[in-house]
Amino acid sequence: MNKKEWEEFLDPYVQTVGELKIKLRGVRKQYQKRNIYPPIEFVTGRVKRLDSIQKKAKRRGYKPSQIVEMEDIAGIRIMVQFVENIYDVLEILHRRQDFEIIEERDYINNQKESGYRSYHVIIKYPIDIIDGHQEVLAEIQIRTLAMNFWATIEHSLNYKYEGEIPTDIRDRLSRTAEIAYALDREMSNIREEIQEAQLLFDGERPLPDGLIDND
């Protein structure tokens, strides 16, 4: 595909990410307006870069016609404060009727060998374009702030070392993954105190936006 064809191919994914970000941020605002602790801390999203799509397609042996089967071209990330909130958000997603959940991957209770933790939900999202109706695959990642900090560092190191992180650094990453999860567990122990304090102190926190790419 040439540049124009790639742009046209990615346009539905751009629309999907934009709509999902607005809808999920709206969920958070609804909680705040009712003075209820929101399980969503903030929402970000991105469309995978063209070079990342091409590298992943080559790595997996996809033909050009199979690229639409790639589940994470459109990516949404929902950040939460506590591990318990991951399952609160998951319940919210299950109740929604504007998309279909087609797969779930629990990397919280079944962490990856590297130490990576997150909860992935693959959805089929319907959009309307000038050519008619289309369904787009998208990946929603739900994770705590501590999990996200660790995953962002690992992603950067994977990019630097092209997936071959030196053993000593990988060992340290594995240890820090456990430290991050220990932090999450400790925060869960005082969750009620934290939530009560936040509702009293800060009823309307800003929602940061950004572009995140993660193979």
C-alpha cells in the first residue's frame, strides 16, 4: 500500500480510538458528578504506528489482507489506582452494549514471564463511515499506575535492545515487577482511606491525554 492507501486504511482505527476515549472518559465524569469514587483514573489511546504494524505483520507472517486481523492497531489504555478497580472497570465494559467483547487475557493473575501485568480486553467496535458500516478490532488494556510505569520502561528497553534485553537488566526488571505489584497490594490495604480522602480533597481531577504505543 502507498501512503494514501495506508491513511485510508487507518482512518477507521483513528475514529474508533477517538470515540472510545470520549465514551470512557465520560464514564469517569458520571461517577464524579454523583460524588462517587471513579474506578477509572484516566484514559489514553493511540493508533499503532505504521512501522510497528509492518514489523509485527512481518514477524507473524501476515499477508497484507490479514492485517485487519491484528487486534491492537487501535489501542485504549485505562489506568486505575488499585488492582480492585481493574475488575470494576471490567464489569463496566461487560455492561456496555456499544461494542462486543470477543476475548479477554488476564495477565494480572497470569503474569507474563517478564513480569508484565495488565488485563487485556479485545473488542469488536462498530463505526459508520461514508462507505457504510464497519467493525474494527481494538484492544483495551486495564492496569494500575504502578503496572503502567513498569510496562512503559520495559517497552522502552525492548525497543532499545530490539527485543533482546541483556540478562542482567531483564533480571532486574523481573524483580522490580514484583516490587511494583507489592506496592499495589499495600495500596489496596489502605484503599478505603485513600478513596475517602480523595473524594473530600479533589472532586474534579484533570484527565491527561497522550499517545502510547505498545507492541
